[in-house]
Amino acid sequence: MTQEGLSALGHPWADLPRDLADHMRPHLDEVADDMIQEIQTRVREYDRPGDGSYSGTLRLAVERVLHYFVDRVADPEHEQVSVIDFFRAIGRGEAGEGRSLDAMQTAIRAGGMIAWRRITEGAAMLETSPRTLGAVGEALMSFQDELAAAAAEGYAQAKAAVAGEMQRRRKRLLDLLFADPPAAPEAIADLAAAAHWPVPRTVAAVALGQPRQDSPHQPAFPPDILADLTRRTPSLIVPDPDGPGRAKLVDRALSGSLAVVGPTVPVTEAARSIQWARKTLGLAQRGVIEASGVVRSVEHMSTLILFQDEELITSLAQLRLAPLSHLRVSQQDRLAETLLAWLQSGRNANEVAMRLHVHPQTVRYRLRQLEELFGDQLLDPDLRFDLEIVLRARALLSDHPGEQIIPSRREAVGDSAEIVSFRR
């Protein structure tokens, strides 16, 4: 191949005299000895006098690098895959032993310094031109960069593989914690150890809705929080949720999403916490529970109890609110609102007027209507309790058309009233 053709292969290798390799080969063993000594002096991690296998690996690496460099000087087209793969493997090995790449990068620089020193000494004896010496130096620096990049690639691959496996273990652990019936404590402890997750005394499960429009990025969670955002309902496990500062930490981490924190439970009862978190999330998404910031299930327990069996509360409403069924919707709303306020105020008309911001005389007029409609039912404490239950549920749904407990106006004479269920 002509010199012009070689130059097309890329500077600086193409600018090197091919016969320079013949002058380098006889000195490779001496250069290797000097490089190994310098590396072990400057990099403590690589100086292991009692470890013959490690010293052998270091010599193999140095000799392979030197021979490859000289072969490439002799032929710029020389195959470089093997040495690049070798340094990728070194990078993976460093990651596997839990070390950073700092020591290896220092070793590459130390070896390169010795190689350059020997090259300049030989260049003086051979009366090498400054241009050629500059090309050799540039090739040496380029070679060092290639080796460092290969090691970094292998290191990143190993780290990614470890992280991926750890994430898979954590997802399996989350599945195990949410299992119903609960998994055995021993099984949880074994998988937690494999996932590098210290088993806490208590946990709280979190159910996530869709991220808010002003927070398009996925939230970032502390490493001790188990997270699986790929589930149908993205879910988390927060260890020690009631510990100092934990509530604020959770609020910051979840600020970009509709999130519900379930009750704090022993770690073996995480399934119960996620069940309540999901139920609360569903009510928050429907607007039954106000979703302002992070929602906590324990602050809405009465609503959760009320909506635990929606078919049952609908049937109770059908029974207890039947006297309102023949009225117009606007009349139903006024009387139902007044009746609930009356029940909640200890049946005090003046307090009802204050709650509803209407005149006391208006309240007394409505109460007379209610007495005519409900009769002796308002004197029975058990029936009043039933009425308060269904009226509370009705009030929670009053702002959501299609999800209301409202007796429909009768279109024909009949003994039973039709009731609109929670979901049309």
C-alpha cells in the first residue's frame, strides 16, 4: 500500500515508518519490566507480592499492550479487536471487584510514561526526525485513550448488568411483599438479602397515579425505597415511614405525581397497606377524596369505610332516601343537604342555618318538610345513623354527575323508588 493509502487509514498511525517496529521489538521485554515496576510503585492496588497469579495477569496485560502497539506500528491495519476486548474485560473485572477505574487509569498513564521515555531514548540513537517522533507520541496517546475507553465501556456494561439484576430482584421482592396470603418472613428475608435491602420493622405501601402535567419526568427515589413503576398501578414500598424526617422525604420524592401512602404496617403485612393505598387512589382519581399533594390513607379512613362496599351503600340509600324520590332534583338537593347538616349539628336548627348560610326560618320550613316526608324515622337513632351514612356518601359524590346517590323522580305510581347507583 502506498503512503497516501496508509494516510487514509488515519493519522497518526499512517505517518509512522514501518521499519520503526523492527527497532522496537528486541527491547519489549525490558520495557515490560520497567512498566510493571513503575505501575506497582505508583499504584498500590497492583502491587501484590504474595499473589503470583495477579502478577502474572499484570505481566500478560503489559506484554499484550506492547506487542499490539508495535504490531500496529508495523501495520496500521492490524486487527485491534483482541486487545480492545481484553481491556473491556479488565473494566468488567474492576467493576466486579467493587473498585473504580482510577487505579487502572493511573496504571495506563504510568505505563505510557515509561514507553514514551524509552521511545525518546531510542529516537536519539536512531536520529529520528522530530516529525516522526511527534507522530509516535501522538499514536501512543491515542492508543492510551483507546485502552481507557475500552475499559470504561466494560466497566459500564458490568455496572449496568449488576444494576439490572438488582432491579429485577427488587421487583420480585415487591411482588413477594404484596402477595396475598403473606409470604413467610424467612422468604422475605432471603430475597431482601439478595436485593441488598435491609428488612425494616415497618413499611408503608404507595400507589401512584399518572404524573402531573407540570412534572413530566419520572420521580427519583432514595435507594432504600422499593419501586416498580411498570406495574398497572405503579407501586412503592417505603421502609420506616414514621421515622424522623421520612414523611418530608417521601413528600419531596412524590411531589410530581398523584400518590397515596397506605397505612404503616409490619413488613409482613405490606399487602394490606397497598390494598388500602389503591382503594384510596381510586377514590382520589374519582374526586371523592381531595388529592392535594401526597394523600395518606389514614387521614381518610371514614371515607374508605363508607365506600368499602359501594353496592351495599347504594342499597341502603335506596331504602332510606326513598321519601325523596318523588321530588325534583333541586328539591332533593336542598332537603338532603339540610337533613345531613341537621344530623351533624345535633338537630339544632340555628346551627344548621349557620352551616348552610341560610335564614333559620328557611331551615325550620325545610325541617317541617322533612318531618312530613320521613315521619317517625327521624326519631329512631338507628335510622338516623343510616341516614347520616348515605347522606355523607351522597355529599361526597355530589360534584360528580353520573356518580350520585339520588332517588330518581317517580314517573309512575309505585311502592319502590329507583335509585341512581354510584356508577351509571
